[in-house]
Amino acid sequence: MAGFAEATAVEDGTARLDPQWTVGGRPNGGYLLAVLARAAVTAAHPHPLSASAVYMAPPEPGPATVAVEPLRDGRSVSQARVRLTQGDRICVEALFTLGDVATAGEARFSAAEPPDVKPRDELRRTPVEPPGAGVRITMLEQVDQRVDLSRPGDLRGWLSFDDGTPFDAFSLLYAVDAFPPATFTLGGSGWTPTLELTAYVRGLPAPGPLRVRQYARMVTDGQLDQVCEVWDAAGHPVAQATQLAIYRRA
């Protein structure tokens, strides 16, 4: 069973998409973004600072080609375009801004404070086959996810790796797409396929479970616009994402 770093590795332009990081048999969108980020980073700029990805076709677990196109190599940041293909299909394409998260320092201002969340031991771990989801979420065998579902369109909870691995700049890209869709408490049916995901990595997390809030900003008959915000165990904001996804009513 591969850890997250091994499961997102890219060697000589090839990734081996791990079946353990899937939802309904398809690789999770945040996991795929982390794979592309591994390919994009350089020795001078070792972390993804921002990522904007479009998802065109869901790949299958197994080998996939990852191509990197450097766009700019600056002193403090660089930019790159990365494309994941499988066979003759373009599956995911993303634009990255790369740098060193460790140089960002403490936040001088943050508009969002850590949300009120029930204590972790008061929330049940999300099962691999949640009631009403209609899909097997295999990646939940790898992570301990606990979500408070009491607020309509506003999910809050905790996330950690089952093996105790601390989160880093790459796994934060997974964290911002790990929770159930915000429509889960609004009568949504099943998972919501991602169309576009924009993420920011704002800091290297302190050890311990992540505090996550995911909420809907707008829901139409066919689309969902949702935001995910992540704080580390010390209460520091470490990641944020905005996502446009397909919404299916029950």
C-alpha cells in the first residue's frame, strides 16, 4: 500500500495513478493535482504556491503520461503548465505558480478565522461507503476524515492521514478536494465531478489533523460553486480552493 508521496510520484514523465486514491474507481481530483505538482516543481522552487486545473476526462488507475511545459523561471517564483494524458485522451491540464512556501512567513492578516468545529472525538469517521453517497470512496481507507453534517451546505471537520504522515505542500492540494461535496446536505445525489479547481498553498502545516471547512457559494440545477478552507492544528490558514463542479439532484 503506497503512501501519498509514493502514490503521487512521477518518473521520466510517467505517473502510476494509484487505485487507493479513488472515488468510485476514478482518481480523486486533488490527488491528480498533487501528481501534476510533483512533476512541475524544481530544485529552486520546490513547492506549488497556486494551481488552476481543468478536468476534461477522468483517467483510470494505472500508467499516465505527465508533460511539463516551463513558462517562466524567475528568482522567487516560476510558472509551468502541466498536462496529464492517458492513451490519446487529455485528462487534466493545470497552470502552476511555484516557489518556496517556507519563505512566506506568518500571516499578517487573514479574513477567515478558524471555524467552530465539533471536537474530533465527537465526530464519527466517514466510512468508505457513506450512506446516501452511492459510491465507494476507496481513498477513505488511507485518511481519517470526520465531518459535521449538521449545517446545510456547510461542512466542517477534521482530516489526517491514517498512518500519521504529516501534510505538506503537495498533500494540501489533496486536502482541498478531500471532503464530500457541500451539496451532500442539500439533497445532492452522489459525488460531484470537478470541472475546474483553483488552489492556493499558504503555509507548511504544523503536525496534527487539519481543520477543514467546505461550503457552497452557489448551487444551480447543474453546477456547484464551492469553497474549501484549511487550517493546521495550530490554527494557521494553510490552504484554500475554489471549485466548479457538476451538481446532480437526488
